[in-house]
Amino acid sequence: MSAVLNLTEAISTSTGDSEATTVSSDMDEFILSTGESNSTISPGTTKKVSVEQTRRNQFAIFLNERIKKILQENSMRYPPKNNYELEKYFFLSKLTNSNVDISKNVTKDEISKMEEAINQLQKYEYERLWYEQKVAERIQELQTYIDKYVLSDEIKVAEWQ
């Protein structure tokens, strides 16, 4: 998660170079080159993009891949069967909606929405895991109490009879 934030800071605090950079928008072969040569985006057309825009586009590609991986790992059940599934469905839907079209220039707002959706889902999953661990600890404490005090009292009562 910190890598995402560090890369975002690098993009937002970019030096603002006015040097033009050419970018191929082909997802399978993402090419970044500087200088005078142009990359072909579609037959017969070329496009020059600023360095900052190129970084945003690259970061958007990274985030899209990450979102795709998260969505593959987490199935979206509809209709949700309980509150946990309902909340998770909400965050996964938000994540799905934040996915952007890479063929166009990506804005800072789109990147921030993608990051926010990823961070909210991760925060929810961490909190859910923390609560599950706390519940497991309390169950273990109750089991220890029952074994130590309640069952020993029942044994004493049984011995007296």
C-alpha cells in the first residue's frame, strides 16, 4: 500500500517537464520513449504526451492490473447473503467502477478514485481480519474459562453426589 502512495506522490510532485514523450497505448507492449521520434497509436496517427501524463498513464496501467487481480481473487456474489458480503460487494463494485480506459489520457482525479477504491477495500479487509482475530481470541478465553471453572465445579458437584 505504501508503494502506491509513494508512486502517487512522485506523480503529483512531478517537476513538470515540458519535454514531450511519446507513448504507445497498446497494453501488451507499452513503450515509453523520449526524444523526437513518435510512437504510432493507430495506423497513420501519432500522439505526443507530456512526461507527467506519461507517468499518470503508466500508473493507471499498474492500478488497472492491480484492480483486475483483486477482482479475480474476490468473487462478487449477487445478491449478497449477509452483511459481510453486502459490504464487500459495495467495495468491489466501487473498485470495478473506478477502472479507467487506458487508451485515453488519464487524469489525476481518475487515478485518485482508483487509489481510493483500492485503499478502502484493503482497509475493510484489514479491519475485518482484525475483528475475526479478536472474536477468535474471546472464544478461546471463554473456552479456557469454561474448562477451568465451570467444568471443574460440575466435577465437584458430581463427586459430592
